[in-house]
Amino acid sequence: MINFTFRNDTKIIFGKGTEEQIGTEVEKYGKKVLLHYGGGSIKKYGLYDRVLRSLKDEGLEIIELGGVRPNPVLSMVNKGIDICRREKIDFIIAVGGGSTIDSAKTIALGVPYSGDVWDFYEGRTEPEEIIPVGVVLTIPASGSESSDSAVITNEDGMYKKGFTNELLRPEFAILNPEITYTLPPYQTACGSSDMMAHVMERYFTTVSDVELTDRLCEATLKTIISNTLKVLEEPENYSARAEIMWSGTIAHNNLLDTGRIGDWASHKIEMEISGLYDIAHGAGLAIIFPAWMEYVYKKDINRFARFAVEVWNVEYDFNDVEKAAIAGIKKLKSFFKEIGLPITLKEAKIPYNSFEEMARKCTEWGAVGNFVRLETDDVIKILEIAK
Amino acid sequence: MINFTFRNDTKIIFGKGTEEQIGTEVEKYGKKVLLHYGGGSIKKYGLYDRVLRSLKDEGLEIIELGGVRPNPVLSMVNKGIDICRREKIDFIIAVGGGSTIDSAKTIALGVPYSGDVWDFYEGRTEPEEIIPVGVVLTIPASGSESSDSAVITNEDGMYKKGFTNELLRPEFAILNPEITYTLPPYQTACGSSDMMAHVMERYFTTVSDVELTDRLCEATLKTIISNTLKVLEEPENYSARAEIMWSGTIAHNNLLDTGRIGDWASHKIEMEISGLYDIAHGAGLAIIFPAWMEYVYKKDINRFARFAVEVWNVEYDFNDVEKAAIAGIKKLKSFFKEIGLPITLKEAKIPYNSFEEMARKCTEWGAVGNFVRLETDDVIKILEIAK
């Protein structure tokens, strides 16, 4: 186990009807709020009305900015920054999934910063302050509701980049599993793939003696797996939706990487795909993660065997550990297939002609991944496996 | 799963040599600190010197109050409150285990309060503010380093009481597993019993559909069990000490009861024993918890069977679930015995003549426990089982 510092001060407000608490939470921070959201689904099912009513009951002044799309873009962020400055916004509320939350976080970073907010994503400088952000989560997936990171696509060159900083943790996150009843099966599955990837990125580490976090990772993965199958059968199963929703937060609130170093190559490779093509992040991960596993598992066959046995109930083969290791990867692929996700680039209709471009962009700041360091050629080979 | 709010903002600073960061952490809060600790052990192994040097390097003024004893008492707390007021203390540092931390927390509560700090423990009023507290943990056990609670004994009537409030979470907790190398085996075992009890109090719930937290509880218990055996064999095994130390925090930072209602009867009964007799809290729990289990397991045999199978690797008997349930309780008792703890009142030399007095005090505010509500007579019966 390596030394670590861990603090996550996002207040989680979890359960039925909790969105009605938003007004009382927000009014602690000021009087004027930016309400940031995506498409029309929050209006269709009454969530928008309930949030608005709660805010108005506290006498808050609301400026709206809707229209965030999957793979949120820098131009929308800059629009939000302009509005916040002009309107002297005190607090930003994101009602949505990871895209809306990441857009809100990046707006919040940009408002007090005199330069271009993309500077942070390019690693040119570190932020000193942020406008406080609160979340009403509608899609459990990204973990962004309590994470210290955000991902934005710069349309100028189609660069999709992540940025991590403790300031990015929202002040509060409201999680009502009922809100997720209407999520379509494909989006539900993409969410589960995303949160599983967050755990697996941390699970595959070269740091030894991390028993507690290994076990917590396995516990979280097993919960996501069993409950994803349940919610796809019964979309209005409150308990199963609740397990998924809480697992999505735990998967990415940094508890699961205390004392260890995660890999994150699969995320970086996937970001090139969904930065260039219109594919959901979770679907991209369902394609890339197993391909990554096939490419790297020989680095630590025992860890992959443990993954197979502890997460997928594969029977351990005392005479052929590699057999168990491979069986675990197969189980993961079968699971993604079973829940309706693509597991090849072909199934996702991603053409094969940009492998070099994606691999080059992915490694432009150096090799990626920590479990195995991947150079440009390695990334191309993983994309070949993913065909 | 029931609705919940969860926030734990204690900053965890974990690993080798981390106590040397204390000066830079504390100077953010002010200039004058109370250094609160127990006996001489922190001086014997150099910890005291390292902490003092780090504080002095930041130019902090230090007032000392040592001499906290196990089962910390109200008279020491009042002494601390007087010192803090007189010296205008900005920050309180607890260097020690749960007793020292709880004493520091209670001093911190009392300083800005005009009445008697015991009022909070008697439920007469709620605190509005607190002096910030930081911790250098020397005994992983109580979880008090990031918990929202404290336990104090009022010598006037020998009442031992707990108090819970979000204000009680320390600002930071420094956890260096190396510091625990010199803990005697008995104290190590008591610590493990205490943290296991924190998990088990949460595990035995009547709330259904709490899969993620069930699994996280099981993961934590298994880690404590395997690593306690390791550290008793090899006291200077860093990895095992680290697993124990981090597990002790996770066991009691409120993550494991998100969405569920814990029991806490065993803790309440044990507090009567260690309030009246000189026995370590962890040893008292090793006696009471199995006795409580024997008394209540029929309320939910399946849950006890799950505990047996998932935590203790008991083979599930499809034709006789109760057999598995009972086997789990037996495994717990054997484990406590194996690590050198008493599992009967007799072994701990606790006389049998105060059962009624303890049971009466324990239930003076009403029945205790949530898994099963226990009246005075039930508590007496549990004490009889524990004989």
C-alpha cells in the first residue's frame, strides 16, 4: 500500500423525493443560480418542475442554460462562463448525467479565471477557486456527482480531455433512484459499463498489498453486475436502481484507489474514440476494456485470475491459472453483450481508418496506463484487437 | 434501502512518516494549539518528539494536556475546557487512540458552550459550534479519527455515554501504520474486535435490499480478520498494519451504514460493563457481541447464515440454514479466543452481581437495539449468556 491523502466532502443526499431538498441546500450559497441541463427528458418526467419549484420556494433567482449534449463541448462551457459573469451567478446546478455535470464544473472553473478555461485541461495552470456546484443526478454512470474530475471536448481539433482537481468536487449531490426509472435500457447499460470501468481502472494496479480496496472493488463490481441484470428486467425496481446509483458514486469517489495507483489507459483510449465518433462513453469502454485486458493480462496473470474468481465466480484452476484469467475476461465480454452493449468496434460501426490518428493523439503527452505503459504502437494493437 | 444523507469531510493523511505533516496542516487554523495525549507511550517511541518538532517548525505555540486514560472521564474534559478558554486555544490535537480523541472532541465541544458539556451527552441540547480538532492516530480501533461521535464517562455515577453530531468529525486524521508496530498483542486484538463490532452493528439490520453496503461490510470484516492474524504473528508487517488501520477508519466513518439502520445494542451493553469495570472496550465487545448474537439470531436466521458464509467461509447447508447461522457465531467466538480476547465475563473477571444495575442503566432511556428491541430483562439474559 502506498501513502495517500483522501478527502471527499461532497454531501450525498440519497433517496426518494430528495430533489425537493434542493432549494434549502442551494440558498446557503447565494441568491442567483445557473440551472444547467441537457435535453428535454428532465422536462418530460416532471423533474424540471419539481427542481424549479423547490428553488423558487426559497426565493432563488434562476438563469437557465439547457442543451448540453453527450460528450460536452467547450463552446457550451464558454457560453455558460459568459452568462455566469454577466448575471453574477452565485451557484451552478447541474441537473443531468456526467456530461451536464462536467460542463457545469468546467463553467464553474472558468468564471473566476482570467484566461481560457481549456488551459486547465492542457495542464498549463492550476485553478485557485471555483464557483460552487450542486448536482441532481439523472444518469448514474460517470461518478462525476462526487468526483474530482471532468471531461470536455474541444471542438477545435476534436480533443477530448479530462481534468482532475479537488476543487471539482460538487458541494452536494442529490441522488433519487426513482428518477432513473425512465432511463432506456441502452443508457442504463452504458452507465453500468462506465461505473464498472471506474472500478476496474483502479483494480488493475501494480501496487501490492491492497487487500481492503481489492475487496471493496470486488464488492462494488458484483453489486453493479447483479443489479444491472435486475434493472434491465424490471426498470422500476427501486432497490436495484438504488444499488446501481450508489455504486456509481462509490466507484469514482476515490475511496477505491486509496493506497493504490490505477491504470486509466482504457479511459484514455476510449476518449479518443468518443471524441472523434458519436458513441456513448460506456459503450466505448465495453469495447476497449476487454481488448485492453487481452493485450495486458500476461503482466499479472494472478490478478486477472483473482478478478475472474472473486468477481465472476470462475472456478480457480490450480493447474492452469491462465485459464482462469482468460475466463474472467470472457465473462466480462459476455456480460457486456448480454446487457446490450457493443463489444467490437465493428458492432459500434466505428471505422478502422483512424487507429493511427487516435493512438497518436492518445499518447501525445507520453505513454498511457500504469498497469502496463502503452506507447502509440500498443494502442494501435489494442484497437486492432477491438475490431 | 432507506433514504440517507452522507458526508464525511475528514481529510485522511495515510502512510509512512505522515505525522511530520502535522505542522503544515494545523497552521491553517491558528497559532495556539492544545496537544492532548494519554500516557507515556507516545514519548517512548519518538512520536511525541516528531509531532512537537513539526508543530514548532511552523511557529505554533503549544499547550500540553497529557494523562488521558482508557474510558476517558468528564473531569479531564473539564480540565481541558478550562485550559482552552484560559489560553485562547485555536486548535486541539489528539495524539492517541479513541479515548484521547473522544476526550479532545468533547473538550472542543465544551469550550464555546456556556453550559455543562455533559448536557450534550444527556441529550439536553445540541451544539452549534466546535473548536477544530486534528488527530494523530496511535491505536486503530475506535474509528473516532473520522467519526461523528465520542464516548465519555461521567465519574459522578459512573455513567458512560456516547454523543453523535456531524460537528464531531475531526478536520484531519494522520494515520501512520508504523506507529502501531509497538502496540501490544492484547491492545491490537482489542482494536480489531472494536472495529469488527462497528461493522457488525451496521451489518445486522432489519432494512432489506442493502446489497452494496452488505458486501462492503463483508469485505471490511474479512480484511480485518485476515490481517489481525498476520499482525499478531508479525507485529512489524507494514502491509497488514496498514490494512487494519484503514479498515478501522472505514468501519466507522458512516459509509457502511448508508441506506440502512444499525443495531448498536451490543455497544450500549458493553458501555455499561466498561463504565463500571476496568475492561478495554474491545474486550468487552468480544464478550457481549457473540452473546447478543446467540440471543437474537432467530429474528433473521438468513442474515446470520449469510454472515457465516460470506465472512467466515462456512459451508451453506441447504437443508439446515440455522446450522450455518450458528456456525458463524461459533467462528466469531473462536476468532476472538484465538487472538487472545476473553469471550466470557468470567474470563474477564467481571463479577455477576451487577447485571440488574447494568441492564437498568443501559435501558434507562428505553429499549436498546434496532435489530431486536431489548428491554431490561433482555439485557440481563444476554449478560447471563455472556457469563
